[in-house]
Amino acid sequence: MATIGFIGLGNMGGPMAANLVKAGHSVTGYDLNLGALELLAKAGGKTAASAAEATKGADTVITMLPAGQHVRDVYLHQGGVIETVKAARPLLIDCSTIDVETARAVTAAAVTAGLAMLDAPVSGGTAGAQNATLTFMVGGTDDAFARGRQILEAMGKNIFHAGGPGAGQAVKICNNMMLAINMIGVSEGFLLAQKLGLDWSKLHQICATATSNSWALSSYCPAPGPVPNAPSNRDYAPGFAAALMAKDVKLSQEAADATGTPTPLGAQALRFYQQVVDEGQGGKDFSVVFRWLSQQKRG
Ligand code: NAD
């Protein structure tokens, strides 16, 4: 069984670390938020007062942080993880969703220090994190992937090796750009249906077996009612926060700019989610874009 240092115990990292404990691994966690540490302790993990303490003696280090800057801070700054763990040569696995450039830069710094690293962002939301059914999209060498696979299997159901360093992040931002656009599409359909006098449950029942079906429609319906456990039925409590979706779509648009890729709907989706955030709804689930849209005027 592995000795794991886990940094970032938020909505996703908390339950992921708890599943590693459940699988019999020894997990020591660190988070800036004391409440998150308490939850890990309740789940049977150990807690630490710093990233250095959490990763001391670990054979595997896992991070689940908000964005690229946090990942750079934790791994690269003076006294950061790469510097403090390099003698013990643990495998580093970053599960955060971040830009491809940062993923490649941090991996390159790890390799220079003699360490193996994977970028392993996830899909499946907080329910997937809790139930250990996440999909992992992994970038890194074959050797690093083979080393990390069993640990990822304790937190997820589908573990995909997407390619070399950064490839996991590349898949993830494309996935989330598609999801962001799709959620807006489903929202528009449900709004129009309402104006046309249709019942949302009926629309859902029919479209879930028709050509417009998608995960956003069948499992995460943004209109309240048809999918009882969707965030739309609990005032859009996350789930996956709109601010994080805006961050991910922004990453996709930066990548599209860098590669000269035409993504007009991705650009429009970014404008919508950014407005949701600017209007103070960034902490709500990203499906709140439905309610936001229902408050807009046509024109
Ligand atoms: P979160 O904000 O709930 O958790 C992040 C945690 O990191 C927080 O508890 C925060 O205190 C901690 N943190 C920040 N800086 C730190 C530091 N320097 N040292 C220690 N701890 C630090 O976010 P989340 O929803 O768990 O998402 C984490 C990542 O997973 C993001 O990149 C997000 O895009 C991605 N993601 C989230 C979901 C989802 O449904 N929530 C789904 C897929 C991917």
C-alpha cells in the first residue's frame, strides 16, 4: 500500500483522499482550510500543517488545487514540493485542471529534479469523487503512468493514458469546452420549451431518448425537476462551480488562440460564464447558466 501526501482537500480532493484511505493507503493531507483537514481526519487520514510535512516520506504526492498558479506555487516555489521531496523520489500526480503550459513546465522541473510526474485531471464531478467513479485523463510517460495507475484506480473507474506530459490537460479543456457549450444549448432548449407551454419533465423524458440527448440533459438537467439529484433542485449549490467552468473555458480559449483554432461557440460560452461570475454567481453550480439565461432579454 502506498504512502501518499495529498495537497488540496476541497470539494474534489477531500472525497478523493477519503477514497484512498478506504482503499488502505496511508494518506497525509494538507489544505489551507482547516475545515477540510478536519474532514480528512474524520475519514481516517492524517493531517499536516504544511505541504512539506504532508509529503515527507511519501512515495506518491497528489495535488488537487484550483488553478495553474496554485500548482506552480505548491510545486515550484522555494521550499516547494519538488525541492523538498526530491531525495525520496516519489511519483507526483497533479489532478487539478490547469493550462497545458503550466502542466508541462512543472513536469519539466520535476524531471530535472529526477522525479516522474503525471498530469491527471478528472471528469465526473463531486459525485464521481465521492463514489470513486471519476474518469482520469492522464498525460505522462508510459513508466510514470504504469506507476500511478493503481492509485488512480482507487479514486476512479476509467483511467485513460492520453499521451505525453500535458496531454491529460489538453483532453480535459476540450471536454469542458464541449460541456460548457452543451449546457448552454440544453438551457436554451428548456427555456424555449417553457415559453411554448411545454412541461420540463415531458421535454426531458422525450429528449433523453432523442437526438438532443447529452449528459447535461439526462444526468444534470439545468431546469429544476426532471433530474432530482441535479444542482438545479438545490438552488444550484455545486457540484462544479461556475467560476471553475469559466476558468476552464478560458483555458480552452487561450489554447485556441495559441493554436489559431476557430472556436466561436467556446468564445461565446466564455462570455456567458464570465458574466455569471461577474454578477456574483460564480460560487453556484455552472448549470446556473440556465437561470441566468432566463433573466436575459432577447435581442
Ligand atoms: P475547491 O476550491 O473546492 O478545492 C481546492 C482546495 O485547494 C481548497 O480547499 C483550497 O483551500 C486548497 N488550496 C488552494 N491553495 C492551496 C495551497 N497552496 N496549499 C494547500 N491547499 C490549497 O476546488 P475543487 O472543486 O475541489 O476543484 C479542484 C480542481 O479540480 C480544480 O482545478 C477544478 O477545476 C477541478 N475539477 C473540479 C470538479 C468539480 O466538480 N468540483 C470536477 C472536475 C475537475
